[in-house]
Amino acid sequence: MKLSLVIPAYNEAGRIGGTVAHVCAYLDRQRYDWELMVVIDGGPAAAAAEARAAAGARVNVRVIENDVNRGKGYSVRRGFLEASGERRVFIDADLSLPIEGLAGMMARFDAGADVVIASRTAPGSRVEGAPPAGRDVMSKIFNLAVQAVALPGIADTQCGFKGFTARAAETIFSAAKSDRFGFDVEALYLARKHGFRIDELPVICRYHGGSSVNRLSDGVRMFADVLAIRARHR
């Protein structure tokens, strides 16, 4: 299996079916073997049925349901550790980072990267639309704090499109503990700790409505997570 793609989904009823259909149509055109794992992390029960209906009869698409809302980090970790692909990638369910960017990510793996992260600050990136009010400011402040405390030199840790080789994914996510938004920072912190090569990939980012991020409460939790990550893996 060349690729395992994980889509964590929380409160995505009404959108997840279109996402699954679009992603499958793209992957069907590729020449490598792939599997898609949609991890439903709570929200309306209709979301899982919607995802399964969009997948149709494909045997390489799995819809996994968490028993309760456990967080994006938990969902990605669960998908990665149950995956079988040589390369394991997750992408946000709203596809604000288009799945078509996967071609560039696979090329970076071919060139020797262990971890490839989409970055909205990398040269050649383009942002279309406006983020929810206050989110852009929160993201910039958070990224400055992350660079100061844990990951100097990585300006965009939170972009929802990241890939890992099987070896990197198993090493990193078997040790990771962050269940919610701090998991990106923990994954990259562990990648550096283990000497994995991290490549940053320029992307097109198209902001959509319906973000589940609360800029105040989630921001506080993210800062707390960063401090806990550094202490946990010191």
C-alpha cells in the first residue's frame, strides 16, 4: 500500500460526503494503491452514514467512529496507527488545503523527506479568502510562541495537511499524547527529536466557513499543550 490518507472529521455532517467523493475521485486517478480512513470524532450520527454513502462500494475506504469526541490529535493518531501505507497523510475535512496538493507532497517523499508539512508561509504559497475574525491574529501569536518554546524555524505548525513515512508515523504517533490541537506541535517536536527530515511544502489555502476552532478557549488550550509537550519529551 503506497498511501494511507486520514481525514479527521468533527461536526462535518452535510460536508463530509462531498469531501469523501472529491478525494476518492482524485485518488482513483493515481497509479498507486491507496486507502482512505475517515475518522468520525463525534457530532451528528448522520456524518458516518454520509461518508459511507459517498464511498460507495470501495473496499479501500474505511469509516471509523470514535465512541465520543476525543479530539483531532486522537483521531489522526488512531488513523495513522491503524493504517498500512508506506506514506501516511492527514488532511482537514473542509479541504481548505486542496487534495491536489498531494502530488507535491508525494514528490517530496520521493526526494527523501520523512515528514512533509504544508505551510502557508512557504515561498510560493497562496491564501484565498479571509480566515474567521481573530483567527489569523491568534495563529500568528501562537506560531511565535511555538517557535520560541519548541520549534524554532517552523513558522506554520498548524496547517491541516501533513504527511509522514510509515517509519516516522509509527515512531512519532506511538509516543505522542496530545489529543487535541497541540498534536501538530508534538508530532513535529518528536520528528526533530528523532532526526527525521522535515520538508515544508507551499500550498494554496482556501478558507471556508464552519471552523470548529474557538479562538479564545482553544487558543489557551494550545498554549498549555505546547508547555506540556516540551516537559513531556524533554
